[in-house]
Amino acid sequence: MAPKRKIWQAPKHTEIAKVVKHRNKSQMKERENSTEEGINEMLLSKLSKVECRVIIMGKLNSMSKEFNSMNKDTETIKINQFKIKNHQTEMKNDTAEIKNTLEGITSKVDETKDRISGLEDRVEKNHPIREPKRKKTI
């Protein structure tokens, strides 16, 4: 019978903390004196394969969560854009309806003016306005 292979498992947080605590004081001083990039490079070069894998997996998980969050935000934006387009369409339709109503009212006002003018003309024909006689002055 062949021996069972051990499946790789990420080390526990406490195990990683122990490894970090065991670094000597000179490493700590070096870290304080170097730039942030230097710190990252130094830390990465001194990490074991397991520690690197844990860090990479953590970064990938956080990136995945951020990506999922961005996807949700994108979906929300798309939904809002769709709603805005629908509202714009409704507003255009309402504006066209108002315009048609105003044109109808204007048309009725013009028709009424024409009818009034026609009636006034008929009244003048049937009853001409007499101008008052002027007194003659000598």
C-alpha cells in the first residue's frame, strides 16, 4: 500500500505570526531604515514558499472580493441607467403630449378670433356705424 500524500493546507494565522516574531532585531532595524518598496522586497525574499502562497492567496481573495463588489456596482449603474432612459422616454412623451395640447388650444383660440372677426364684419354690414354730424362753423 502506497503512503497517503498529505494535502497542502494554508498555515494558520498563529503559525505565520510565530514565524514573523522569530525574526531577529537586526532585521527589524533594517526594515525601519529602508523604504516601503525595500521593505516589501526584503520581506518577500525572506518568506518561505508557504508564506508566499498564503500572502498570494490572501491577495487573490481580496482582489476577488473587490472584483465582485465592482461587478455589483456595475450592475447597479446599469439598472440606474436603464431607469433614467425610461424616465427620459416618458418625459419626451409627456412633452410631446403637452405640445400637442398647446397647439390644439392655440388653434381653437385662432378659430375663435376668426369667428369673432367674422361676426364683427357682419354686424358692421347690417348696422353701419354712423358718424356724428359735425357742426359747421362759420
